Amino acid sequence: MTLLDGVRIVSFNHFLMGPVGVQHLADLGADVVAIEPLGGGQQRHWAAAGKWIGSDTPLFLAGGRNKRSLALDLKSPAGVEVARRLVAQADVVVENYRPGVMDKLGLGYEAVQAFNPRVVYASASGFGADGPYRDRPGQDLLIQAMSGLAAITGRAGQTARPVGVSAVDHHGAALLALGVLAALYRRSVTGKGCRVDVSLLNAAIDLQLESFVTYLNGPRPEAGIATEGSLGGWYFPAPYGIYRTADADLAISLTSLKALAEATGSADLATIDDADAWTERNRICSLLEDVLVQRPAGDWEAIFAKAGIWHARVGDYESVLADPQVRHNGCFFDTRSAAGEPITLVAHPVRYDGAAPALRLTPQPLGAQTAEILAELGYSAAERARLFEDGVCKGPASAELR
């Protein structure tokens, strides 16, 4: 996939949002140089579920493909000079260090823009580039908690509950890629660079767009935003939610109460008009809970399919992997890690002219392309050797000898 062929991105990113956002762009053909400390970024050391695939963590494999790795000591003047040379040639710089770190290195937006005025400079942070929370640690769970996302996902009268994945990180990554692409387009038209700022807090609010607009422009729920029973959200009319059957959970989406009453045989449900689907949602929910639990999910699936009622059985990861549409869409693919270990990765989510971007580089060992990148920057063999000897750079032994 060469949609971004010729675009050079220098990535100063760690953990999830930054690496995944840059990976979206790398998938599209951008030449991404990922700068990491000599000991490797946090994503190489934080093993989800305590699981390692050879010497790699799932977190690193999730956001590390199609990038070249440069291991560099940014605490040394020589290391900063290497980074500066790279940035001078870059179309895009992306960083998610704590606010102020890049400025201390002399690689903040104003400094870089002075010697590379066409640069697109994207920063990802917890709360934004400035403001009262600028220096607070920003992490997905903390942002879910303070943004209302954990509360709206919880159940009334119970402990708030976060989404079971790092949803804010992932949405933030998509917004980061979107912002970079928009800025690159403007530059192609005007020649002007741009500063792009993405925060986890803003991403979390944006994830709740429909809910917040509803909340801000109408009567607010007296009971708060946590939902009761099986309902899927405070602002949805019944029956929208997930219900227990005799053997499995079943989601029921937007549908008429009349059709649902006929399908379930509920005389009580038949007395409620569709116009009251929101005001009577708790009663509707309770009636459905009582009737649906009496039969297995397979029975209800057949009944609802015949009645044209939107529904879906709640699946676990095994059912997702076996799903024929998931397989048809190519959501996962098998490959091998740089060390030769068999691995399965989540594919790029968008198709371009019907095709998915190809894998160009599996997630690379730390510093795998350090010598290669130094040579591209004009460092001689002797200068490269000195940088390795002085501990400014790091790479595989074979690469250091180039």
C-alpha cells in the first residue's frame, strides 16, 4: 500500500495510543522511524496477561509493525543531534512524551518549526498541551473514570465499570492519524506545516458524542447516566440492550414494541405504545427479562429473524474468531515475528480499492535499523562505529558492523 509513499515520519512514542496511531500511517506506506531509548520503549516491557511471544510483548506486537527501529540515547548531546538530523528531514514528527519533554530536548514544536517550517508536528497526551491538568499522568483507565465513560458503562446502584479494552487509547490513535492526514493535506495545498494536538481526555469525550449531545440539549436523567437492568444506555429507548436467555446473552437493538410483543407473546408488553419506549424503558426491560430467560437463545434467534427484529447473540473471542464475516473481512492475519515465532495480528481496519495494506515489516527488534538510518543521515562508517562504542546508539551486533 503506497498511499503515503514518500512521507517520512519520525516517531517518539511509547505504550499504545502513539504507537498505534503511527502504525495506521505506516500501514499506508509512510516511512516510519521509531526512536526508542536504548532499553526499549515501555511497549516492549509491559506484557498484557503476563504473556510473552518469544521476546516480544503483545503490546509491542499490537503497534509495532511497518516501522524501522532506531535505538538512541536522547540524554546525550550526540543522540539529540542524531534525532535533530532526522527531524530536519521529516514530513511528520509524532510524539507522546510528557508535555515539556520534547522542549527540553530542543525538539519541541517551536524549535523544530524554526528549522523545518513545513513540518507536521503531532503531539498525543493525556489532557492536552496546556491547562490545569497538563502535567497529570494520562492513562486509559484514569481517563475512562474521569470522563464519564466508566459511569455510563456501569449499572445503577453498582460500581462504575470501565470498557474492557483500552478504548480511549484506540480512539485517540485513530484521531491522531486523522489529524496528521488532515495537516498533510493542508500542507500539500498551502505549503504550511501544522501543529496537531490529540489528548486522551478529548478522545474519551468524543467517544461519548451522542450521549453528551443528548444530555446537554434536553432534560437530564434524574437517576444519572448509569443504566438499570439490561438496558444498553441511559438515553436509548427500550428494548435497546442485552438480555439473558436460558443459556446465553442476546442483544436486541431498535425495534417496534408491537413486533416484539407479538414475537415474545407478552400481553403486558403489547399494552405499551412505541411512543412510550423511553419513558417506560425500565418496565419494558423488566418484562423482557422475565420472558426471554424462559427459552434458549437459539429459539429466540429463530423467532426474531422471522419477525425482522434486530438481534445478535453475545459472542466471546472464540466465536469472533470463527465468525464467517470476520474471516471474510480479513480482520486477523498470521505471520512470523522478527525472531521467527508464529504470531497472529489484527489487520489494518480499512480497505483501499478493496485491498488491505500489506505487511512490510513485522515489529522489529530494538535498534534493528539503527546503522541503516545513521548511514542515510550521512554518518560515515567510522562515525557510526563511534556512536555505538559510546553507547549513544544501539542495534543488533550484525547491524553495528555495517
